[in-house]
Amino acid sequence: MVRGLSILSFTLAWLLVLATPVDAQERDDGAIPIRVASFNIEDVSTTDLLAGDNPRLQRIAEVIQRLRPNVVLINEIAYDQHGVPGVPTSEPEGSNARRFVERYLAVAHAEGVQPIRYNVVMLPSNTGQASGLDLDNNGKAVTSYPRPGPSSASGSPPSQTQDGRAFGNDGWGFGTYPGQYGMALLVDERLQIMDDQIRSFRLLPWSAMPDARRPMTEHGQSWYSDDEWQAMRLSSKSHWDVPVRLPNGAMLHFLCSHPTPPAFDGPEGRNKARNHDEIRFWDDYLDNRAWIADDDGRIGGLERGRRFVILGDLNADPNKGNDVGDPMGRLLRNPRIQSMPAPVHQRPVDGLEPTDTADFGLRVDYVIPSRGLGILRSGVWTIEPAPRGGSVGFPSDHFPVWAEFSVTPR
């Protein structure tokens, strides 16, 4: 009886500290709510983060401060790698997520909006990592890149250059410099990241996947040579499994990725094929397939009974778009995934359908729960913060997608 009262007291305290309260009805099962989001913030560089006053990042921070997720996956934040111009060597690599929290999120950006702090996970990305191979088959393996350009006065990212694209096309994942378009998981300080249990699959060869969609030319030949195919990595950025313990003792696995878009290729469809198989990875991971090996050599996927949330800009829409083989439809039908209505915009947006999550008119960003989580509500965040410096419009080409779940201790 004492234990039940303790859990109930903690549950009510947790509900009270959430910025947007959910159902606070007293429960005796120890369930607590958690708000989870995925947000592609569009090509943020180390230079932007070091400045501390980038106007677009200030607006992005304000959006997150208003939404106040307990866990949020950030896509397209550069992984700061030593040797890249503008990256300090006096701090550890992978410090950009911490910089974003300390220099932007921990500072209020509008009247009545409170700062917010997180612990972070930021691991290396395949993007902009030179392969030393001619992966775009143009007759040259490009291994050097031009110095990254500065953002505009409004904070918009610089345009790509021809030399930058040439370098990116031969990288393990597309990036015009090492670490561009990385990702970071931000976790409420009241939650515990299980650092020693995190799994990364950045180095996993694409060819290891049974029945992988090996790209073929229009003449029926393999786009990649046999040596290239054996070396080619499945992840264009990475795939992560990040276990997080909630204050009521519950464990959730956050399955994070950002597959390459099914575009910017030719008749061989190499990006379309890779997008399909990057998404298929999660389907196989949930089925605990033996072909999977993480970067530390551990074999297999996610054990039965584990609860999880899949997060990321998966660059595929289950109902439209350029993807092949309907990878999202297949993933959403996995029996371990809980069916839920697609999140919709909180207000109409001209030219977009209610479920579109990016300004190019597709549903590509996801928060997908496992069975065993109570679905409370969800949405696509489209309330704009106050314009700064005369700028208008949303500060990214994607909107944050969020959902709230009720999580019991078991």
C-alpha cells in the first residue's frame, strides 16, 4: 500500500511539471505521460551553433521550448568532427548537441516561454565521410571537400556547390563535408539515458541484409562493383537504439534514423533502393533477425517484450512520393508496432494535406510507438513563433511531429 501511494504521488508530480498537462486522472498502475517528438531542423552547422545568436536557430529553439517534448530526435544537426574547418579541437567531437542545448534551448527566446534543458546522445554519422570509392560512377573518387560556406544573415544554410556535391556523392552518406546532416537525441534531464546499452549500426554493410535491393543499371548490371558492394554501408547517417529509463522505472528504446531521400539518383535508383532498405532495417530489427550486427559486434535485434518508439525523418510517405516497395507501409504493418492515426497539423497550412510533415508535401517524419504504450494524443506542430528580423515562414522545411504516450512501469 505504501508503494502504491509513492507511485501515485510521483505520477501526479510528473504530470504537474509538464508544460502542457495531459490527463491527470489518478491511476494506481504507476503510469506517467511522456511527450516524444521528431524534428528535422534543416542543415545546422557547427558555426551556427558556436555563434549562439543565429536567428533561425533561435526560432527553432523557441518552437522546441513551446512544444516541450521530454524526448526529441533532431535531424540535420552537424556532427562536429575534428579537422573540419570551424570545428574546435579544444572540445570533444560530437559536442554540437550539447551546444544546441546550452546556447539556444537553455535561453528563453520569447516572452512567456521558458528555457529547457536536456541530456544528449550524439554519435558519428556516415554523412560526408569519404569512401575512397567512385560510388556515383563518374570516373573519379573524390576525397577532398571545399570549406563549408557560412549561413546567411537570417540563419539560412548555404547553398550546395558543385564541388561539395561531387564529394558528397562518393561519401558513405551524402554530405558536402564530414558530419553534415547528422542527428542527436535530446532527453529530459529527469530521464536516464542508459549509455552503456546504446547500440549503433553505422558500419553495418548493406550487403549483409538478406535480399537487399542491390542497385542495378538500366542494362541489368550492378551499379556497384563487387568490392564496392561488400564495402557499402546500409546507413546513410546511422541507426541507433537508445534505451532510456523513465522515473517510474519503465524502459523505452528510442530507435533513431534518417534514411537517404529516394531521389537525386538516376535510372539505377540507388537512393531509392537504399531508402527502402534503411527503413526495412527497423522491420528486421523488430523481428530480431540474426543478420544484424551492431558496431560493437553484438548480433540480433530488439528482444521481444521491449517497448520502443521509432523516431526520425524517414523520407518516405506510405501513400505517395518517389519511394519504391512501400517501405513505410511494410514497417507500419509490423505486429510489434501499435496502429495509431497519422498525426495531423494543429491548423491548416496552405498547399499541404493535414498529415504532411514537410513543406514539399509529404508525410516523412515519424513518432511510431510499440504495442504496450497508451496513446494519448499527437500532432504536427505548425504554430509559428514570432518573426525575427523581418523573416517570415517556419524556420525549417520540416515541422516537428509529436505524440504523447502513457507508460506503465511494465
